[in-house]
Amino acid sequence: MAVRIITDSASDITQKKAAELGIQVLPLTILFGEEEYVDGVTITSTVFYEKLQQAKNLPTTSQVNPEQFSAVVTEALAAGDEVLIITISSKLSGTYQSAKMVEDAVSNENLHIIDSTTVAMGQAILVEEAVAMRDNGATAGEIAGYIESIKNDTLIYAAIHDLKYLYMGGRLSGTARIAGTVLNVKPIVTVQDGLVQVVTKVRGDGAANAEVLTLAKKAGIDLSKRIRFGYTKTAEKSDMLKADFAATFSVDTSAYEISEIGPTVGTHVGPGCHGIAFVRKAQK
């Protein structure tokens, strides 16, 4: 009995990487007005950010639908396999609800569904932890139990470069956008209670990196667990953050992955965003 691991494209795990990990990534749909694209299949992140910078209105995303989940789950269960699904936060997408509809329909103890309560590189960490456990012989139930135990301790902190997209999304007034741009303000965001939220603001890229790392240190980052860096469109700022991380924590970061943040989060933060995802030490 094999363990099938399924996630969605909000994890920013590419189809190529999914093949390497031996998992399935079901794509969300990206809508620029009437133009429809399949995330990671018919549109790349590069093209997405080019279109985003030209768009007068923010694109929207459409959840993975129940039929997509049903097809892969039915096939896996029919083959006698266990299934573990890890979705984007249920507060950011209806994808988790789509998966739960399939669970209600099949009512099979070999199907386990987890609301990651996070997205992007945080979600990817949970998926990679699940893959590592699968490869070490754990059952889907054992993996699900562990992922549930660490998901609320899997954190993201990221700095936003361009205030335009917070303004377009209604999270920032026009006056605040103009003032923030003039003062070189960089909002620092996190995923809290399943939603992307601004936690503080600083001035300048150097201060942004320092604040992201300060927040990670205050949270109690567990250096023995997986750590990922992410960026939107250009990796330069993420490379700098990774170097600053190595100096701050006196660790070798060569094995830490840097990946591009895709449309689900990129829509709201725009190009130039960069950040870190990690697991904090268990809270007492």
C-alpha cells in the first residue's frame, strides 16, 4: 500500500519538482479578466508577473474543484493506496472545501485531508515534511498527525517592495501608498490565522531584511527543521536575505532552497517581494 501525497499549486511546487518528489500538484486557475490560465501549466510565473505589471485590475484565482480531487482520489483508492491531501489555507481559497466534499462522498479511512492554514513556501515545507516521512515508511495517518502538529508553527515573514498591489487590492489607501512610496516604506507580512496580514512596516530594503530576521528569531525559529526562501519575479533580494540569514544565525545556508512565489500570493504582493518560511520550536 503506497501513500499518495497531493497538494495544490498555491504551494508553488512546480510540476517538475512534483515529479522529483513523487507527488501530485493540482493547479488553481488564474483569471485576468476573461483570460483564463492554469497555474503552472498554461502560464509561467514569468509571464504572470509581466501580465500583472500591465494589468489595470488584479487577477483572481479559482480553486481546485471537487472533480479534480475526485479523479485522483478515486484512482488512488481503487489501487489500494492511502491518500494524503495538503491544501492552501481554507481562508485563502475554497480548495480545502473542494477536497472535503470528496472526502464526504467517498467516506474512506485511507483518505486524509489537511488544511495547511498557510500558503506558498510555508505550504511547501509541510508537503516536503510529508514526503520525507512517506519515504521513511510512515503511513498516511502517521504523516497527517505530524503535519497537523506542526502546521501552526510553520511561519512566513516577507517584505513587500511595491505598494501598488496592496493599494489595488484595497488594503492600502491612495494617500498611504503615495506617502509610503516617498518614504521607501516596506510592509512586512505574515500568514496568521490562515490569512496574509501586515505585521509591521520599515524603511528600506536593508531594514526589511533585518526586521524579517528579527521576527524569525523572536518566533523561535527551529534551525534543525526545513527553511525556505521565496521571491516574486526577481531573486536578488531573496539572495541577500539568505546571505543575511547565514550571518545572523551563523549557519551554512547552501542547502536551503530559494523558490519563486507564484500567482496565489504574488497577486497581492507584486514583484520584488521576498521572505522566509520556517518551523518554529514547539510552543510550551
